[in-house]
Amino acid sequence: MFRKMWKQKVMMVIGLFLCSLLLGAYGGNLQLAEGSQTVEQENVEFQEHGDKKGILVISFGTSYADTRKVTIEACEEKIAASFPDYEVRRAFTSSIIIKKLKERDNIQIDTPEEALNKMKDEGFTKVIVQPLHIIPGLEYEEVLAVVNNFRGSFKELTVGRPVLYGIEDYKQAVEALKQQLPALDKDHAVVLMGHGTTHPANACYSCLQSVLNDEESNVLVGVVEGYPGIDNVIAKLKRNNIKEVTLMPYMLVAGDHAINDMAGDEEDSWKSILEREGFKVNIYLHGLGENNSYQEIYVQRVQDCIDGNPLGIEEE
Ligand code: CO
């Protein structure tokens, strides 16, 4: 019985000690009478301070390390430097490229779904998904579909828009393109090689051409897979009496399409076709991701997400 009382005393002392610790943790300003409100406010503040914010940058990907570094990585780094409160992650949409990088280079890259799952597991609360894609085509829709499966997994989840979306975006893209255009004279044209798609967003390339034509410009848009093809472009070049052509990829990276389909020595590359047609051909083998102004476009897309205007809708 004596032992039991001793034990009770010890428990009481420990209990009081713990209570004082808890009260001490709130500091001197906690008044128990209005405690509930104070604690609630502190919780809200804690949640905001405790937000784990991330930006998932998604691109098709490329297996060419050189261009990956100066395009995709450069864009990711620019975004990371512009938003230091956010942790920047990477995902590729192409499973073929992911597989190739893993098998050949032992580089592990996440799919958008894997990346979002990791961010969910690691307790991210605010996530911005920014695609580096050019048009709102099949891959962009795929990204939207994946993101939809994560609604409710984060406090905030926003997807930025690709380069060509609203009409102001086209004007911005044309301005940004000027940074990489050579000096053009009457018989020298630039031919952009876009990717092209079976998706209705293929019309983006014709809209880009239209916005380019709003100013006097010798820049023509063609695509590898879709309309307008190189034949349509050649017809226009001839109508405009063009003698010299500079070929440029209108793609994020100067990867397989740019190196082979555009600039390759195979007889069906655009370079070979144009040379056979009698044009002098110059090659500009740099992806849009290398262009500072395009990097800046992606930064602005992210900023629009933060500002609650991911689609960049202009106020009337
Ligand atoms: Co392709």
C-alpha cells in the first residue's frame, strides 16, 4: 500500500510536468478562456506555413542527352529558379523514351502518374503541373486525364497550358520566335518543322502561320505528321520566289525528328527534298527550349497557375 501511494505521487509529478511542457509550448500568450479561437488561428497559419509546394514539369522527353540538357533541363531550371518556394520535379509522357533511357543509360524518369503518386506519398499539398508541350493535343489531354485521377489527393492541383493556346499565346510565341530568326531578305525564308498530329489541335500550326502572316514575314510552318506537309510548304516557297531556306524545328527539343527528318542526309529528309528542289538549305538545329523567351513563356504559364488563371483568360 505504501508502494502504491508512492507510485501515484510519481505519476502526478510526471503529469504536472507534461502539462507545463504543453502550456509552455504555446508560449505566454495563450489564455485558456479564449483558447479555442487562438489555437484555431494558429492551426490555419501552421497549415499555410507547412504547405509543401511542387511543380511537376512534364515533357514528351528525348533520349538525346545533349539537347535534353539545353532544352528540357534548361526550362526546368529556369522554372525552379523563378519559384524557389516550389520543388520542381520531372516526368516524361513517352513510355518509349522512358524505357530507352532506363535500359541504355540507367536513367530513371517517372511517368506523370508515377511522379504525382510520389508527390502524394511525400505529402505535397499544392501542386502545379506544367507541360512543356507546344499544342493542346493528345499528350496534353493525356496529362489532363492523369491529373484528374489525382483530384482530392492534394489541397490544390493546377495544370498550366501549353505554348499555343489562346490567341495572345500565339502572339507571344511569334514574338519569342523572333529571338532565333536570322536576318531574312526577299528570297530567303525560314521553314519551321512542327510535329503535327491526328488530333484536331493540328489546326494550331495553321493558326500559328496566320499570326506569323499578320506581319510581313518569310516564315512558313510545316509539320512532319499532318498538315501542312513539306509539299504544301514547297508550293508556297516557289510562289514567293524563295531561293534560300533555313530549316528550324518548331519543337521543344532538337531530337530525332529535327536531326533525322529535318536535317538528315536520307533522301526523304526535308533538307534533301528542298535541295533536290533547288533551294539552298541552312540548318538551325536547336529546340525551342533553348530559346530564352520560350523558357520565359513556361515560367509565365506557371505564374498564371499561381495567380489562379491557368488558361490565361484575358479580363474584359
Ligand atoms: Co514524333
